[in-house]
Amino acid sequence: MRDLLPAELPLCHPSQRLAPGTPERLPMPPAADQPTVSGAGNVETWKRQPRNCVVAHVALFVLASSTRPRRGARRADMSKRRREVQQQQPKKGDAEAEDIHIIPVVGGSEVHIGHGLLKRVPQMVEDAGIKACRFVIISDQTVFGLYGQHLVDAFAAAGHTALTFEIKPGESSKNREYKEQIEDFMLSHRCMRDTCMVALGGGVVGDLTGFVAATFMRGVPVVQVPTSMMAMLDSSVGGKTAVNVPAGKNLIGAFHQPRRVCIDLELLRSLGQREIVEGLAEAIKMGCIRCAPLFDLMEEHVDAIKALQPDLIHKVVTEAVRLKAEVVALDEKESGVRATLNFGHTIGHAIEGIASPKMLHGECVAIGCIYEAVLARDLGHLDPSAVGRITRAMKSYGLPVTCPKQYLVIDRLMAKMAVDKKNKAGRVRVTMLTSIGTSIDDPQPVDTAVIEALLSPKLTVQPAAKPPSGSVLVPGSKSISNRVLLMAAMGKGSCSIRGLLQSDDTQVMIAALQAMGAGPFTWAERGAILNLTGLGGKFRPPKEPIYLGNAGTAARFLTTCATLIKAAGASTVLTGDNRMKQRPISDLTSALAECGCAIDHIEPDTSPSSLPLRVHATGFPGGRIELSGKVSSQFVSSVLISAPYAQAAVELVLKEPPVSQSYIDMTVSLMAQFGVVVEREGNLVYRVPTKAYTNPTKVQVECDASSATYPLAMAAITGGTVTAETVGKASIQGDAAFALLLRDMGCTVKQTANNTTVTGPRKKGDRLKAIDVDMEPLTDAFMTAVAVMATADGTSRVTGIANQRVKECNRIQARRAASLPSRATPASSRALTHLYAPTVQPTGAAALSLPWPSRLKHPFSPPLPLPSATAGDVHRAGQAGHRGWRARGRPVGQGR
């Protein structure tokens, strides 16, 4: 007779005996009136059974045992069924035929990737050499409802009876309490070292199950069956297991390699779009730190990857897993290079510690990647263009790129980072990118003050200890970038564009051109060069409306470009955000309509002169076009750029002198570089021949003269000396003349063909002089000029700025608002506003007067050093993700 069992063991009556293949759900009740979790994961209350029931328990147990087949018979039956299952299932050598990708990790661990693999899990266990008599499937209630019974049935078909335990879904279940409940459940079912645990679920289930397996009976084998994108790409591979504690995420755990990881891509079909893209953040992260081609792939095929196109999603998952396995094999216990896989996690985990469960893990990591990329840029490791690409990639998948205000609590975030596992000697360490696809092998220590300044939504401006001095290389020109992109896409032949501005406007233009059939666009030299082959003007109608956000340049240029398409019944819809639907474009659309183009304003009641537009694919007739350029010179440039592909030569006649003539001159100059020479009569008549662009092999985009005004203005105000590289007398940008404005205000200016150096007044008592200036030739420098004029001695008068009201916002209104203190700001902020903001007095439709603030006793010193920055460093200020410039010399934050 079998040994007597404890009185507390619940009775298994013969009528309750499990049929072969049915999961056992026989929970062990705890002490009196204590809650426990049953096999189904439900919380129940048990009462200790009376001791006088022992005899009845034993009697019934013997009766139940007598009805079972003999042990030898059961073994023979199980062997027979296992052989039958093996005959039905493909052998390991058939993996290639089934398109199953097998990736070795370390210590015999393997990852199997393919479609329809869930039913093969028992076979994988056997192939792995796992000698187990008991199998315990851990899942959450949601996943088990979808796939649990399928896995149980697969084990039953292989001759195994599997125990099942379900937890509540969500990150809150990854805790020590559930670990204890699972262990008690397994002990109650007499699980020993011959047990194999199977994790069926996302990262929470995988981490929790792996940690139990690492400690139960001092370690039992575990098989991971991830069901979420995040778990497939990251948490199921590499053997990291842990639970969360109040102090932070994953602080209690162990390294325990799964013997097999079964990634069945079919399981992704049950996920919502949010769960898919939050997992893809890990693939983008992996591309950032280890593999530029993976990043390029995800950048180029956003919609197909989000839609889980089989070949692409297989490629993304396989490559991400391969890269992680490669790192794990080099550094299994995360003593060095493996820590770089935590790119985005130092800050991301801190945000998640506050924002969970409202924000998902991948969403927090996406934000962390942006902040940490900006940090790498500010410390001199990463080019600003890379930050732009990473930001746009995250945005394109619908991932957040800034921390929501309610979670941006600096003290709490820093407290979370203080217990990050990568820390050493009490210092926070962060993975530093050096380019897209590469990073420094070990996370680098960063002063907490630098991280605080990075995260802070507001920064206090302090005068520098001494005036700034140095050279800066600002990003590429937005105006030139958009013109060159469009011409190269239209032209014949291949073109390599260097220095292209990495901005939202640029990405909007690239995405729109791709939708119209241009491309492919490929990046080279770590994102420094964009390669593309032109279409020869043969654009295709886009399948969907083209959303342009608030990218005014793209909206105007693409309006005329869309008229080049000729396809019966087809059209191109251009739309944007609410601000774009207020920005006027009717001068352009009316002129095009008069020459025979068919363009409709889709929302005439609310946006009669703005986007959205429907441009019918009837072709661009060309001929004489009369156009008003008083609102925007981009209307003129739009017609000029597309004119070579019109059906007849274009004669563009302007009704009056246009605003910003320098930008029209820029367009004509760039067209000549692409082989089309425009004949002109003064500034009012332009004749363009019908001739395709010939793409130059290489194009260098000038640095943005508008951005260069910022560091030059700092020099002017503080008495420092700053050189803006690649912006000089030879520039085709009107804003390059900003230095001459500073010269008139009293600065010393030295300008070569390619560089501009400005030195502000240095002698005691010397101050900048007020001036009267027409800003029409350098209209985009208006905002910077106003800031400088606010520190000048006297009242400055600015004219030629009427078009500033129809930019991305009403800039004149914004400038006036900046001069008024807000009731919501602290008293110290109001005082700073009064002291340094100009008083703006309208003096006409296109003029402003800016008097010297009487309370300002000395020139304002505006460099914005982070804590521990050295005096004179040129440094970015403001929110993470903004365009920045690279300072020559010692990176900020490294001390003296």
C-alpha cells in the first residue's frame, strides 16, 4: 500500500480522476483560513480539514489507485503514443523546409523561430534532451484562454500530462508573492528535479517562470514560449529572470538560461497594435546599438512591419534575436558588453516605475532611447543627425518620444535610477551611442546633475563665468534639404546627398516622395549620406492621403509636384494638422488652376484657402503662369522646381515683388546644379525650359544659416567670439547676412567664403546699438534678431516681417506673448521675464519697435551651461529631441 498522505491533501475521488492528457488542478490548501491560488489562478479560502478524515482519505486514495493501469502498462502506452506523435511531427532536420530558424545562444540554449510552432513544443523539449516526468505550464489568464489548451493538448498528444498555473495579467503580477504561490503549487503536486517548467506568455510570465525555475529544487529546466512581441524580441532570450520590488524593476532575480525558446510568430496575430509597436521598440533599440541595417530596414518598411507582413516580421525578429544571442554568448552574466543592451532602459525603467501600468514597457524604453541619444549627443559621442533619425523612427511606429508631464517628476525618476543594476560605485551609468549601429562597449558613468538637466522641463538660465569662445557646426539647411530632395527624386540618375537636415520636415518630405513612388532611400556612412535614384519625373498616384503635419515647405512644394502625375481617375490628397489647415495656399492653387491644373480644396467651409487639397492626376500643362508671391516665396519656388516637367515650357510672371527673394534665388541656383538653367528678367519673370533634371553624383547641403544665428547672437550679447563653420559669403542662404546685421549693431565680423566669426563688444561700457532694419531678405532670422535687439541701447525698428504671421505659428504674436509675464509662473520667473524679455510695440502691419529694457543694467549672458559644464561651452538648451549643434572642444559635463 502507498504511504499515507498528509491529512490536508484534498481528496481525489475515482470520479474526479483525470483522463489522459487533462491538466491536473489539485492545489494544496495552506494553513487555516489562508488564501491560496488554485491551478486556474483564482483566489479561494480553504479551511483545514478535520484530522478524523484521514481514514476516509486513505481509503478513497487506495480505491482510486486500484483503478489505474499498472506502471509498466502506463509506460508502454505513453511510449507508443510518443512514437505516434513523433511520426506526425517534422524532425529537427526538417526545420529549413518549414522555414524554422534556429539560433544557438549559450550553454545549449536555442531559439527556434517560425510560424505554427506551438504544437511542436513537446518535440523541442525532447530534442533538447530534457529528461522530465512532470511539466508545469505557467501562463496568465488572458494568454491561457487563447493558447493554453492548445499547448496542453500538444503535451497530451506526446503522452504527457501537464500541470497549469495561471496568474493575473500585467506587470503587477511579477512579484515575490506570485513566485511563492507557484512554488507552493508545485510542491503540493510533488514536483521534483525531474520537472520542466514552460512559460507561456509575455515578459511578465517569462521572467517570473524563469526565476522560479532558477531556484526551485536549486534549478530545473525551463522552456520559454513567448506570446508578445516584447517577449519574443527581448525578455525570453538570454536567461535573465527576475521579479519587481518596490525599490525598482527586476532587482531580485537570477541568470537561468532557457533550454529552448519557441517563437511562434503566428501568436502575434492576437495582439493589438499598441502591443505590437511597443515590442518593436526593442528592435529599433537593437538596430541603434548593434546593427545599422536592421535600423534601416525598420525605417524603410514601417507599415509592412506594423502589419506583421510575414517575411519582414520574420526577418526583424530573427535579426534582433540573433544580435542579442551574439551579445549573450560574449557576456552571459552582464559584466560588460551585455549591459549595452540596456540602451534606453536607464531612463526608461525609471519612467516605467512611475507610469506603469498606464504606459507599457516598450513605450517607456522608446522615451528612454530618445533621452539617452540626446545625452550621447550633448556629451560629444553622437552626431545630431542620428538623434533625429531615432526620434523619427520611434514616431513612425506610433511610440512616444517625450515623457508625459505627469510622470516627469525629477526626484522620483532619479531615485529609481539610483538603484539601476548597471550602476557602479554609486554612479548612474548609461549606454552611449556613437552612431546608429554602434555604441561604446561599456555603459558610461554620467553625473546625476547632467541627467537632471536633461530631464528637467524647465532650466534656469545663469550667466556664464566668461563669454563663450569656439567654433560650431550647425545642422544642414532645411530650405536646401527640401529643395535638393525633391529635385533628386525628380531627376535622372543616382545622387548622394551629404549634410541633409535630420528633422521632422525632412522626414515628411521623404515619406511623401516614397508614397508617390520615389526611392528607395538608403543611408550610408552612419546616416551622414542619403542615397537615392531619381524617377525622371514619373511619379505615381499615392494609395492613401499624404499627411504632412505642419510641414509648410513640403505642403507647398508637393502641391505643384502632384500635378505632374497623369493617370486617369487618380488623384493625390494632401492634408495636415489643424495649423496647416489655417496656413494659406490659395495663391498657389489658383495660379495652377488658371493654367489648367485640377485642384480642389476639400474642406471649403472650414479651410477654403488651405489644405486639405485634392490634386487630380491630369498633368501640368505649363505655359504662362501668373502668381502672387507676397505671402510666401515658397509658392514661387514650388512652381519653379516642378516646371521642367510641365507639358510646355513655363513662363512664371510674378504680380508684384515677392517676399524673401533670397529663397527664390536659392531655388534657381540649385536648379542650375541639377542641369536646368532658368532665364530671368529681374525678379518678376522666370522662364523654365522642359528639360529633365540630371542628378549630380554628390550634393553637399550647406549648414543652416538660420540655426547659425543662435551661437552668433550669443557672441554678440556676451562679448564672446564664435565661429559658425560652412556658412560664409559664398552661402546661397539669405540668413547668412545676419552677421552683417550684428556688425551694424557694433560687433566685429570676419567672414570668409565658408565661415563667419562674430565678436561682441568687449570694452567696459560698450553696448550693442539699436538699429532700423528691413528683415525681408533674411526673414527667418527675425526671432533671433529680436532677442539681440532687446539687449541693445535704444529702440530698434524692424520692418519686412508681415509673412511671419503665416509661419508654423504667428511669430509676431508669439514674440509679443513672450514679453508678458504669466500669472501661472513663479515670482522669480516673472522677474526674469520682465528683466530680459523685450517690450514689443506694433508700429504697423509689418514693423516692430523694441525699446531697451530700463531695468537691464548689463548685457545679458545667455549661454545655458548644464551643471558641471565649463564656462564658455556652447550648449543646447530646451527639451530633448530638439535640433542641436555640435560644440568644438571639450564636451559638456566632463568637468574641467
